[in-house]
Amino acid sequence: MSANVTVRGSDDVTASEAAAAEAGQTVGQDRTVAVVGTGTMGQGIAQVALVAGHPVRLYDSAPGRAGEAVAALTARLDRLVEKGRLDATAREAAVGRLHAAEELDELADAALVIEAIVELLPVKQQLFADLEKVVGDDTLLATNTSSLSVTAIAGGLRLPGRFVGLHFFNPAPLLPLVEVVSGFATAPDVATRAYETVKGWGKTPVRCADTPGFIVNRVARPFYAEALRVYEEGAADPATIDAALRECGGFRMGPFELTDLIGQDVNEAVTRSVWESFYRDPKFTPSLAQRRLVESGRLGRKTGQGWFSYAEGAERPEPHTAAPAEAPTKIVVRGDLGPAEPLVGLFEEAGITVRRKKGDGGYIVLPGGGELNLADGESSFEYHREEIVYFDLALDYARASRIVLSAREGTSPETLAEAVGLFQALGKKVSVIGDVPGMIVARTVAMLADVAADAVDRGVATAEDVDTAMRLGVNYPVGPLEWAAKVGYRRTSALLGELHERYPTGRYAPGVGLVRRGYAEYAEDE
């Protein structure tokens, strides 16, 4: 059920939901849900609860704000009616359940209070201390914080066991994911009740321990960090990096355009917060290039300039795309290409003669003798032979519209042209970047998998919940652990090991969780 297109009434409650409510596993539909804070997130959460059939009470410390929020929500319902997504009777029923609260004590009868106010720990702590004086001892208290410790917010409460994190994603009525965060003192039955309640609201909840960044903001850091690192090394420009991750990696948006949308200041602050919270773990090190962008006031769409210009009439820079080149008529494939093995069939379908030869590793021999290798964490300049070209990992080589290549400065134009023409023969656009270890997609996927595996092994969340959170929370094409399993945990770990040799800071050292999965994979193959 999509929570933004229909309003539920008492007749819509399923038998299982009714039974769960009666058993105390959910907040009953007839019970009041209160939302404190009437900004974008507060209004969005209130709409979700209202659509699910609850009486909803809105409170804001600023006088008049709650009434304004009620009017805004009513207007949203009116737009749904205009679009034919809601009938007038349901609209009237919903409006009748929606009320503004001018004083905090008007929330006394709420069964669930969700806070969505400013991200300042003392302010949140004071709010919940005040709420405890108003609501009953059986009321669930929840925070929508995205960056603060759930445990710390509840630290001064008389009953911290009834406190939980409910991290919705913006816009709350549209995005399905909710991270249900258990603080150190959260009672298991409280977390279950919160989980089942938001599930009954049509959301997809995932369970999470109270850790910096929770699931999504923790695991997502490498998506931005590796793109920024490739840019800082001068290997590619933002438009080309974005195109690689979109058109080759299958991501919905590239990291540069996405951080422009989020706000460079917001994204950099989250990165810095996670880094500081993990005692400056090098895996989460912020980017100096992004810091300079923030210092310059180029915060993205909201200021009209970020990595790209959003001024009226401004044209978006185009990614580097190689000129047309003649495709080779035949190639040799030595060994198994691993996750790039589907390319063999694609080459044959394109009319290119493919000769298979046994051999260690896996690579493509071009007609002129040059070698084409899948990104493995090494660089082409390390080879004794100059005629080496790397190609990047793709989510799906058949569906990818762009392939990324890299080569050393000494690689001949003829070899590079053969590699470009080979992929152009498949109907792909080709981008050639600098000789950077791990390229773009491969190193990003490997780092995402490493951070995800570490989160699972530290008990933050299950592997299934991590993958679900990354698909639904930030629109990844597949979960990072699912992708690593497809590529091969041993190959993924080995790529990071090679990167660690070239950048011995600890940033790329493969974690125990990823290495353990690689050994388990090896044992299964024996």
C-alpha cells in the first residue's frame, strides 16, 4: 500500500493488524500519534500516521506553527482529491482526525510521540524530559534523529526502556524505509512494537543498533568518498564520475549530483560526524575538496552552485566520451573473466570472433597484443609491458550504457583505440579516465561491501536488513553485500588488499568480515 495515495479508515484494518494491536504489538489505529516539530519531516511523518488511520496531534514550540502545519497537511489531502487519489469522504475523515496542539500537555493521551526537531542533543533531551512529565508510562517515545545517539537522547529519562529511534527518510510519505533504532536501554518489546507499528503503516522497517550513522548513513559513506578521491587524484571530472556510477554501476544518481541535491554542507557534516564518532577511522575520512566547496559557499542546488551550476540557462558539463573507433574483428580471452564473463557472449553477438585460451587470471588480448583487464586494484603503470588497459566493473554489462577504461600514459593510441572500439561495438559509450587503482565502480562497490560486512559482524543489523536499507533508503540498484557475493567476496577482498598496498593508510585494508566471507566462499568451492 502506498501511504501517499489512500487514507485508511477503521474498515480497512486487516485481521492480522487488529490482532497485533490487541496483543499490544502495535499502536492501535484508534490511539493518538503525536508529532513534535512541524518542519518538512514532521509534517511528512504526521501524514503517514494520518493516512494509516490514526488521530494525529501536531505540536511545535513556535507559536502558530502547529496550526500552519495542519493547514498545510489539509492542502496536501486536497491535492490528492484533485488528482483522484483520494475520495472526498476519506479526506473529511482524515481532516477530522488532525489537530494542532498549542501546549505540550495536550499530548497527554498520545500512545506514540515522534520527535522531529532540530538536531541538537541538549534540545532533544530537554524535550523528552518535559514529555515524560506529560504522557503516560506506557507511551512510546521516539526520535527521528539521523545523526545523534538514540542512547544519549534517552540517557536522562526516567524510563529509557520505552525510547526508540524511528528514522524516516525524506519525503516520509513517499520513501518506504524506516530505520528502527534500539538504544542501549531500549526494551526489546518496545522495538518490536515500533517495528510492527510502522510496518502496519505500509512502511518497510529495518532493525538497527544505535551506532553512528545507523545503517544507511554509515554504509553509504564510500559512495561519496571514493568518487571524491578519484576526483582529487585528477583521474576524472565530476560529470564523468557521475556518468560511470549511473550508466555503468546502475546507481540512480551520481555522487556529485546527489550531494548537490542534498546540500554539500549537509553531506559533509554527516561524513564528518560519522568520522568523528568512529574516532577518526580512516575508512570514513572526509574530503578536503568537499570542505573547500563548503567553505566557498557553493552548497549545491540551494545556492545555485555546487559541483555544477544551477543558474538559469546553465548547461551541465558532459562526461568525457571517447570518439568513435574501429572495432577489432577478433580477440582472445585467456582464463575466466569472473564477473565480466557475460561480455564474451556480448562480443560474439556483436560479430566479434572470440578465441578462448586457458590461463591464470582472466583478461582479453586485443589484436595488436595489448591486454584488457578488469579493474583489480592495481594500476597499468606497474606492468612491465606498456600495452595494458583496464575496464571497470559494471552491474550488468548487457544493460550498461557506458563502459569506463583507464590506461597508463605510455599505452599506445592504437591499443587504446582497439579497446574503445571493442566496447563501442556493443553499443556502449566509452569514457577513458586516468590510471587510478580500482577505477570508479569497482573500488566503490568494494568499499561499500566492506563497510556493510563490518556493520553486520558488529551486530548493527542483519545482512538482509543492510541490503534492504541501502536499496530503499538511497536507491542502490542492489544491496552492497548482494553485489559483493555476485562479484565474489574473495575478488572483492583482494581488490581492497591491492588498494591497501598502494594507499597504506588503513582506509582500504579489507575488514575481517569481508575476509571471513571470502574464506567461506573458498571453502564452498572446494
